[in-house]
Amino acid sequence: MKIANPLQMNDWQFFSCLKAIAVVQLLFWITIGLDALNVHLSIIRQITAIISLLFIPGMLFLRSVRLHKLGSVETTVYAVGLSIATVMITGLLLNIALPLFSIAKPLSASYLIVSNTILIALLTIISYARDKHYASPSFLSIDDLSPTSLTLTLFPFLAVFSAYLVNSFEINALAVLLVIGVTLLILLAGLRGFRRRAFYPLAIYASAAAVVLQNTLISQYIWGWDIFTEYRLAAAVITNGGWNPSLVDQYNTMLSVTILGPSISLVSNLDLTWVFKVVYPLIFALLPVAVYQIVQKQTNDRIGFFSSMLIIASYPFFITLPSVARQEIAEFFLVLLVLVMIDKRINKTTRFGVAFVFAFSLIVGHYGTAYLFMFSLVGALLLLPLIRSGVLGKLRFQLGTIRLQRMRSPHAPRQSIAVSRYNTLLTVTFVLLVVVMTLTWASYTGGSLNYTVLVNTMSGTAKSAISEFFSTSGSQGLGLVVQPQVTPMREIAKYLYILVNLIIVLGLLKIVWDRRGTHFEDEYFALAIISGLVLFASVAFPSLSYAWNTDRLFQLALLFLAPFFAIGCLTLYQMFARVTRLRASSFKGLCVIAAVILSVFFLFNSGLVFAVAGEVGSSPALSPQSFLGFFEHPQDVAAAKWLDAANKNGNVSNEYFDFLSLVAFSSSEHPNQLYSWSQPTAGDLLYMRYEHAILYNEESNSTATSSRILPGTVVKADPYKNANRIYDSGSVVFQSRGRA
């Protein structure tokens, strides 16, 4: 039994594609009608709405520009990326145009639903006009339902159930089994490979979705740091029915927060909390799949697998980035842009148009990622002539003849160097376009705050370039390297990161010195070198590491540097084989080294090693008690809303993690103003969230309670002793009587 592959609907016969889209749209509109009659089929509406928003527009766009036979992976990531871009651009246009017709709430559910339906209809008409005769579908057969594919598909569902056990019963056994399962997958797939190439992207997506969801689904509320402000701004758009681009707030200028999240929530009738906890992570899990496709096209399946799993195994991927929703979306567009850049089967005009859409979406997705990519493009453009002229190759020294002939995938298309260079996107025109779009968006939204921050960061870096160069006290990145960790296991984890980075450097230097036997596109190689330099700069210059955060910079750099980890492992093995005269296959040696290091690396980053050792955990799925400062409780939400209504003068004193509750659930247009480290004066309100209140009541030395929630933060004087309790639901609001 065979069915047409739904992930490649752009290759179907047109009317078959039209029928599938019509069924989804019909079901979606039926659920809307039933909702109006107070008959709720929520799960059907949510599924059909998300397909209508995040898949169908992109698939029709591919048909409109006649992009076919891209394969399941490439078609899917392009379709999702183009659909997300469509949602953000459509929302932006509605927000601009409808108020001109005296429509006060342009981003209400009705306008978003109707506009999405009209957009799908228009794209369908264009597809019919330009692509109605194309029909070359690929098929899925019953043989695809092998034990391997079914086991891999279970991973995300096990993650959901493991989070349920942690939330309801504080049982982390299934979370532990899931970590062990991903570790075994790295070992077995890395050492033996899969019989079918299609299993590699499936394994990568299943692992990525599992490790992210098992953490994001802990607690019934959002948790983290930046995501609280992102939630607040997105919720304000839903409440107000529109986006205020003039609001002076960096996060508010990002359409990945203010348009995408509200659009998904309103159209699907899915609570905004679950949009951030489920939908965004599932989109983000496509990132390593796209990285696999980028690397596989230039090397082979196994190196693509190792590159993607290195990203998944890194702590920032499943802890830091899910707490920064705007960067999740921006990084996804970044890898899509790189994929388009190296995919030279697509004609240049189409590639430029698709790349333009992805570049704009990246710019409105996250300012920090956009700035780094802008500078990286400029650097890569300057570096490209050196790479093509062979100047870098002349700098190599004698490392020995290390052959990499087996790195090229037999399935990857081959092109002449002349064709490859002519069909490049990394041109002066494209780079200038990205620079102009980036600076224009930063200058004309949010009161130019993002532009001001960029200028100040560059100025600060330039001024401190010499005085603070490699300062261990000022550099966040260098401090992580040279400062001793609090436990032996943490020290081992630190050295694992150092080892991984050294292997990447070895692999990158190997290709710089001698590119024979490799097939990295010149543009990708240039961006990889620039990424390595940016990572070095984040360690050397303190202002950079604080402006962009070292772990986020590491995550970004891995998008380009990950394949050089595998090349570094190969280089290590071949150097070792030379010394020991070992005759085993070089590629097999690469797989053994990479699989073992990645497995150990993931066991530490997942927090399993720390949990077994009885140390403070690094994962909420395995050690939720270590993340109490990040979690919200119903009492916190109720108290924050009560305080929001009761507070008249806007002066609230609280500590950092207490402040996060107010940020998320305040109706203030400037929630950041609610935060204060200063000692309160008479009449000021003080807010203490649920976990803080428990610790405050338990501790005999109440002035040290904060160090239990946020290590290193201690209130020097207890402001709560000189205050009256005016609200107590577990979370407490005090009113200060003034300084003691």
C-alpha cells in the first residue's frame, strides 16, 4: 500500500494537492462554526489551524515558484519557514492597513482567520496558473513503518508523558529513560548508521523535539527569563487587537513575538502559554534537521548526523533557547537562509527571492541574531576572494596528508566551480540589502532603541578592546573557561566543552590548511571562519559576551562550526593511526570518536550525570527542584494580577525572579519599570512569589533567602520585616512602613 508523501505536496498532481488543502480548510471552518454554537472540538481546530498557518502557505509558495523534487526534508523546512514568514508579513500589513479604514483591532481573530483563508486562495490561484501541469509525486509505503521509524516517532510522545509525570507526581524515571534513549541513539546511529537514509532526519527531529519538550513542558506556565517579557508583549497584542510599533522596548520590535505568537493563538484558539511551550519548540526542533541537510549536501549522512546531534546535545539548545522565543524563530530562519545559499540547484532569481524573504524574517525575528549575521555576511564577503584565490591554503603548514575523500555524499549534486561561483548569493548587492534592511528596521521601530543599543555595544567594545582584552574578571566567556567550578562533575563538564571546541578548531584549521577532498561551498566555509572568529571575540572582549550572552553565541556559532567537529575527530584519528600504525578505516575511526564524545557530552549537558551524583541539576525535567526560581504557580499568577489592579503609583520593590511574575502578568505597557533593587520607602509595595515565600518562612536567617533562588544574590537588609502583609495567597504582597 502506497500513499502520496504529504511532506512533498508541491510535487503532487495539482488537483490532488487542492483536495487535501480543501479538506483541511473545510475542517477548520467547521470547527469555527461549532465554536460559535458552543460545541468545541479544540484539538481538531488547533491541528487544522496550525497546518493552515504554518504549512499550507509555504507549500503553495513552493508551487508558485515551481520548486520541485527538493526531498522531504528540504521541502518541509522551506514550507514551514515560508509559512511563518507569511504569517508575520500578513500580520504586519494588517496592522498597518486596517486602521486606515477605522478598524481599531486589526489583529483580532476574525481578521487573521479571513486574511489567512484569502491568502491561501490567492496562492492556490497563482499555483494553478503557473504549475497546474506538474505531477511527479513521491510515495510512502507500508514498509516505511519499520520498528526503527516507529521507535523514533515515540520519542516526542515519551517527552510529553515524562513531563506529565514530573508535573503531577514528581517522578523523573521516564525523563531519565528518554535521556538514555537519546544517548543510545547517538551511539548506535553514529557507530553503525541507518539502513535507510530517511531515518537520519527522522532521528534528528525526534531527538530534538524530545529533549526540548521534556523541559519546556515542566510547569503549567512559561518558565525561563526573556520569555516572560515576550509573553507579556504578545498577550498585550491579543488584548489590544493590534501591535504598537512605537513602544520603546527591544523585544516589542520583534514580529516573531508580537505577530507570530498572537496569530497562532488567536487563529487556533490555543492559549498563548501553550503556543510558547509547544508550538515554538516544535518549530525550533526543525533547526537541527535543516543543519543536517546543509552539512549532508556538502559531506555525507553520518557527518550531517553528528553535526546536528552536537547542536542538540549542547545545553543552550534545550534550556537557554526555549526561554528566548524570538531567537528560536530567528535561528531557524538563519539556517534556512544558509540552506538556500548552498542549494545551487535552484535558479538564481528564485533563490534570491526566497533568501530575501528569509532574511527579512530573520531581521524581524531577533535583533541580536540579525546583527551578528549582518556582520558575518560582511566579513564573509571580504573573506571570499581570499578563499577562492587559494591564499588561505598557502598559509598551511605540514600536518601530514590527511585525506577526506569519503566525506562527499554520493547523493549530493556536483557542479563545476564556475557554475558554483556564478550562482552565489553572497554578493555585494545581497549583503547591502541585508545591512540596509537590518539598520532600517532597528531605526524605525521601538523608538530606535535597538539601533542605539547596537551603536553603544560597538562603541563599548571598541573602547574596552585593549584595556579589557582577555580580562578574566570582565569576560563572561573567559570566566567560564578559567574559573574553577563548584564540583568535580561541573569541572569535568567544563573540560568537555573545552575538548569539543578544540576538536572544532582542529577541524576548521585542517580545512583552512588543506581543502583537498572536501566540498564545502565557499560561502559556507567563509561564514564558518567568521563564526569561529566571533566565538573567539566573545571570549576576548567582555562587552560582546555580555551583550549577546556566551551560551547563545556558542549556539549560533555551532550552526556553522558543527561539521568541523566531525572533521576534527577524523583528523585526530588519522594522526593517532599514523603514530600507532593502526590500519582501521579512517571513517570508522571518526564515527567511534565522535559517537563516544557526543554521548558523554549529552549525558553531562542533559543533567543526568549531575542528578545521579546528587548535585544541583541543570535540567528541569530531571531536577525540577533546582529550577524553582524559574517556575510560576497559580498563587503567583493570582497575586501578580491582584497587585497589578491594586498598584496605583507603579513603584514595586522585588527581587529578580519575583519580578518575572509581574512582567508576564502585568497590564503595564512598561512592565520592566516594575522592577527595583532599591530599598522601599513608606507606602511602596513589595512582592514575594510563592517559592520565595516558602523559603522566607522556613529560613531563620531570612536575609539569605534569595541566595537559594538566585545564587549570588543576597538582600543586604530585610525590607519585609518593616512592612505589613496586605495580600497572602501563598504569594505575598507587603506594604512598606519605610526604612527600618
